[in-house]
Amino acid sequence: MPDDPRAACTFCRIIDGDPEGDVVLDEPHAVAFLDHRPLFPGHVLVTPREHTATLPDLPVAAIGPFFETVQRIATVLPGAMDAQGTFVSINNVVSQSVPHLHVHVVPRTKGDGLRGFFWPRHPYDDDAHQRAVAEQIRQALAGSR
């Protein structure tokens, strides 16, 4: 079927057994595999088994099981890779190289050269600007349920 997003999705092909994907964990609700362009060796991508484009698209019932898998990877990765911790991140649409939800779990060690976030910081103009932004988000959240 030409409109099937799975047909064109690189991650769905890995989930379906493409031998090019180095799968490290295969569960009924999630699959984890090595990123083919890692920040560091051991950089894992955790994806929902069902094709889901972004985090807002993930069904509420799937959030707990999915993030339990992310947590499990983040828990074992430091020991597996002789690291001190992990960096865990998600892109939604912007900078999302594959339109299939995936969480990056990257092993980290102090002094590894990765500096915080990958983008420049943009501070608030002043305290009033910060409070206005907080109120804007609170209003959006109040209307979201």
C-alpha cells in the first residue's frame, strides 16, 4: 500500500528485521538499536514498535511501557560502555532525521567533549519576560485537557 508510512520508514525496516540494524533489545512495544551515526559508541535509539511519528502521537497507554524501556537502556548503558552516565533526548519534527519517534540514549563520561545541549542558549530578556513565558505555557497547559 503506497500510503503506508512503514513502507518508507528506515526504523520500521529495522523493527521488521533488517539485518543492517544492530538491535540490542526487542520487546513487544519497543525496539532498541545502535545509531548508525553515533555521538559515541553505544549510542542507542529506542523506538516504539508501531510506526509513530512524534512523541505527541504516541498513545497515552503506550507511554509508560515505552519509557520503561528507555529507562532500562539508560540504566544498563553506563555499565555496558564503561561510562559514568547517559544523555537522553528526543527531537519532534525539527532535527528529527527519521519521522519515527526515537529516543537517543548516549553513554557519557566527564570530559568526553560533548558540551551540554547542541545549540546556543537564548536567555530571557529579563524576569518579566521569563514570567510571561511561564504564564503563556501555563495557559496552554490549562487548555490542553
